[in-house]
Amino acid sequence: MSGGDQTRLTPDAYDKLKNELDEMIENRPVIAARITDSREESDPKAHSGYRAAREEQAQAEARIRLLQELLRNAKVGEAPDDDGIAGPGKVLTVKYDGDDEEEKFLLATREEGAEGALDVYSPESPLGKALLGAKEGESREYELPNGKTMKVTLVKAVPYEGKG
């Protein structure tokens, strides 16, 4: 996530991410103590414990930085309007040209859709960019990674009712 990217978050989503960040910061001394304990053991097998603790620390620090950046640039507000127009924070139901099945996904950042009940597509993805601003029943085209063009129709766009 580059500086300046703004993520729309409901107050509940913001609070959930803020709580996760606070817990991770509070947990820093626990990870540091594990690293120290592992390093002080003379058993060569303990080095794998040391490496594991260092890896855990690196992952935790990366997540802390990501959350800090996300929360710093978050636009906190209520869920988007239920107006049938595709936009961030909406659950979109789409139908691809030549396919009878419908697909449902959340148009948002991965952090907003953390529950995992729905696939999450970024508004910056080719599909997300193509659908932004589309009205229900409207078709749009976007480029696939292989260079071909895919036509997609927006069937439904409703605000995401995230679980808190």
C-alpha cells in the first residue's frame, strides 16, 4: 500500500483494526523475550527456535506497519449508500459474458474484508476499476492478465454488512 491510498472503513472496522494494532504493539516485548531466551540457549537445536522467533517478529512488525499506514489513511464513515452503484464497500454480484453462474464479492481492500466469508477484490484491480461507478444491469469490459478482454455485467450492488 503506497502512501496516500485511502481506505474507506466503517467505525466498527476501524475499531477492530485499531484493537488488533494495539494488541500487536503490546505483544512486542513477549516476542523480544522469546528471541532473547532462544539466543541464550546453548543447544544448537535451539537456533531453529531463535530463527522462528525472529521470523515471527519480522511478520509482526510488517503487519504493525501495514495497520499503522491503513489507519493513518483511513476514511472512517458509515457504509456506502444502497444506490445500486458499484463502489468500495459494496458487495457486488456479477455475471461474466458466456457464464451462467453469478459471482459475489466485496469490492474493498483485504483489511476491510478480513472475515473471509467473501472474496475481496480491490478497487484498484482491473475488475474493480472496470466496475467502479457501474449501475445494476450495466456491462463493462476489463483486460485479463493474458491480454484478452472480458465482459462483465453488474447484477447487484449492495452495501457490505460486515460482521463486527
